[in-house]
Amino acid sequence: MIVPILGYLVSTLLLGSFLTWRLGYRSLRRTLNGIASSFAVVIVFRTMLQIKTPDSIWLYDQPPSATRALMLTYF
């Protein structure tokens, strides 16, 4: 439900960190592993598999145009 609001990247990172915490791995190292794994999922889906995910959110309107194009393409 939060993907249209926050976008695929932010939502996936939040879900990855929340699920790590929910499973009982509450150390900083495990939380960072969960976030890194979530980021890897985003990279695989967006760049390698070229699956279109929601990207028309407020987050992509903030950076300059060159950075915005990079974010829309790869993240």
C-alpha cells in the first residue's frame, strides 16, 4: 500500500529492515544486512530484469535533472 506513495526503492528498504527486525535479528549488523539485501533486490529488478516499477513519486522530483534520469533508470 505504501509503494505508490514512497516508491519501490524506499518501500523495499523499509520492508527489508522491518522484516529483519520482526524475525528477531535486532543487531545493527543484521539490520544493515536486511537493507543491503533489499537494495540488491531493487537493483536486480530494475536494472538486470528491467521490470518496470512505480517511479512517479515525489522523491524523484527532488534531484537535478541528470540525477533524476539516473534514479528513474536504475532505482
